[in-house]
Amino acid sequence: MTTQTGATFIENEAEFDTLLTTNTLMVVDCTATWCGPCKIVAPLMDKLCDEYRDRAQVYKLDLDTNKDLAKRYQVRSIPAVLFFKDGELMETAIGVKPYDDFKETLEKYL
């Protein structure tokens, strides 16, 4: 895993599947290096990661290197933030949103 401040990047589908089974509450920011709006969402995910570190796991996923996961969850537009609870996709937030929107969505599943 590549560690940065805040959210960590998931390297591949195998790692994703492992995290999905070991985390009760998981938030995944689907992103790409060329995506301008993704650069706006990235620091919000880092903040979410830091604020909820003890209650939820927040990760980033580069869709250019994980196309199969994009297909599996029908991610056709980025940025897309996926909210999982007990391994099940509960909600998907598409596009740039205020931090409080992401926070409220996460709070619903705590």
C-alpha cells in the first residue's frame, strides 16, 4: 500500500476484496490522476479519514489501474465515493460535493 497523509491507496482487486471483508465500514474514493474534480475531492477524503479513523476506514482507488472494480460497481463517472457496510455497497456519491455531504452519508452507517 502507498501511504500518504489521510486516505491510503488500494493497490489492486485482491487487496480491495480483503479490505472489504475485514472492515465493517469502508469508504472508497474512486479517482484517477488526470481527473480535475477528483483533486478537489481528495483532500476531503483525507479529512474524512483523519476525522473517522477509529470508526471507519477511508481508501482511495485509482480506476485507471483497477478497471475491473469500476465495472463491478458500475462506476462510470468520477469522482465517485462508495460507502460499504459489512462488505455491501450501501451508497455511491458521484461528483464534487461539500465535505458535510460525505460526512452525513458516512454518519448514516455508523
